[in-house]
Amino acid sequence: MAKKKRILLLGCSGSIGVSTLDVVRKHADKFEIVGLACGKRYEAMLDQVKEFRPKVAAVTDKTAAIEARGLAEPLRTQGIKTEWMFDGAASLIDLAKNLDYDIMLAAVTGAAGLPACLEAAKRGKRLALANKESLVMTGPILTDICRKTGAELLPVDSEHSAIFQCLRGEDHGEIKRVILTASGGPFRTTPISDLKNVTVQQALKHPTWQMGPKITIDSATLFNKALEVVEARWLFDLTRQQIDAVIHPQSVIHSMVEFVDHSIIAQLGPTDMKIPIQYALSYPHRIEASIPPATMKFMGNMTLEEVNYERFPALKLGFEVAAEGGTLGACFNAANEVAVERFLGGDIGYLDIYATVKRVCDAHKNTAHPTLEQVLDADRNAREQARK
């Protein structure tokens, strides 16, 4: 890694973005930030621009962009020559399409990051993907582009990074199944009859991971694991029968792969996203981490449980979506985004998240081999139906 790798970071003010900058700060001799983009939290990005001095910085939220214009100008008097973009979501596409970079780390939540991911793939760049929605919505489209251009598609999700690491040097044809692990979230042992009374505050208290609000709610419902099932299908070119999931409350085992001889390889480590982020940036090399190592005490009490699909019906639906393919993935993801947003806003109850997504998916007319336009239409229609 003699030459510094240039990184375009989309979603720099979120938890993944902040952790990415911690990795870059630790390994400033190996990486440099050339582009930053955020949504609403532009104040945090202003400090990041002062420290990392990227060539370009973008604020994609329209209201935030108006506020940020006045704050960005004084930086020029400090000798910071960063170019600013305030063109909304179009800025992400522009950065992915035109900026000179080696790696794009996509940490924008939801479907908003999809077009930029496709642009990075078209340019043959390394795409470090923390945006699982891109594969859920356009798995066959994105992976096909990567095959044609030679773009590297590396997962940043801890579970998919674990699978990626377990498969390193292995024969893909010898995979029996991949086993995604889920902590079970804050309601793993809550009586099912009490779930109807769950509050937003309770759902945001994840027992092992510190994450943004949307992914934290998804971790409580296990919609995150359902999305990961669909993502794994396309990322590793698997059938539905080759994907499984278990509950692992300690979150020490990040995922496992079972081979045809029934050998199982697992990837273990601390619950810190800097590890998969760093691996996606430094691959094929491993470099020193900036977090404490795991201890025997940390690894000494590990349990695995079967998934209770009555408690977590979202995961069962995720397996069905993975098997079906087509535009159903986009529908599934969009309906969940709207339902979670409404739950966080206090408009619907906790159990209404699944009920909303199930109704929208049941009504969806699937297109098996869609174009990008058909995927985006499915996304828009699902959002409209979910809001109703």
C-alpha cells in the first residue's frame, strides 16, 4: 500500500462515516479523503472539512444546503480550498461520476445512495458498500455492471464482511450455506404479547451496537437481517437455500460459512464497525486496528438460538423476497423505509412496521428481470402505498 488510496465518503456525518474517518485518521499514511457528502448534519461535516480538506464537499438536504452556504464561505479565508456542492441528491451522482478517487464508501441510508453506487460501478471503482439497499433494490443490475467493468464490490456490513473474509481463498462451489447472525435486538426475550406496546425510545436501545436510528429500528424488528438475506443472495451469488440465520445475542460471531463437508468457518471480533470498514479500504491487506483486541472473557460466553419467526416475521418475509427476486426487493425496502420513518415520527405502532411492509409486498406485481427504471418505479409505488 505504498500509494495513498483516495476515498470518496458518502454519508460522512453518520455513524459509519464518522468511523470511516477514524480509520483514515489512524492510517493517514495509507488513505486520504478527496470527497465528503452529508445530508442534514452539515455542522459535523464543516469540522471534517477543516481537518481532512477534501477537494469537494456536498450537502444534499435542500434546507441544510441553504443554511450551510453561509457557513462554508469563511473557510476560504482560512486557506481551505474545498469546492462546495449544494445540488441535492444530484451532487452524489456528480461526485461518483466525475471526482478522481479510488474507493467510494457508500454510507448513505436508504435508496438515496443507489444512483451514486451504480455510477461508481460503471467507472470500475472499488465500491465499499455500507448501503445494503443498493443490492436489495438492484442486486442483479449492480453485480452485472461490476462484472463488466471490473469494479470491486466489497461489503461493509459486519455480517457480509464476515462472510467475505470466511470465503477468502475458498471454492465458491463448495459452499453449503452462509449463516447470518443476529443479536435479536432489545426485544429478544420480551413476551410477544407485549410487543404491541413498544415505544420508539425502547426500540432505539440496542443491546450491543451503536448505530443510527433507522438501522437501530431495523435491528429491533430484524428487518435489517431480512435486507441482509436479500443482499447476501446477490453479493455472493447464492440461492435462497444457501442462506440461513441464527440469533447470537453476544454479537461476537459476525457470520459463518458452512461448506459441503460440514466444516464451518466463522469470523469473530469486537462489535466495532471500524473493523469491516478498515478491511474494505485496505483489502487485500490487513492493517493494525485502532480498537482494543478481543479478550478470552469477551469470547467466553457465546450462544446460538434458532430464530422465532412469530417474534421476527420480517426475517421470514425477507427469505421470501430473496427467493422471488425481481422488483420485490425494491418494494420491500421502500415500504420498510416509510414504515420506520412513520414509527419514529410517532404515527404508527411498532407492529405496524411489519404489517405495512407485508401489505405492500402482497399487493406488488413483481417484474422478474427489471430494468433500472422499473426498479425505481417499484420503489416509488411502494412508498406511495406504504404512506397510505
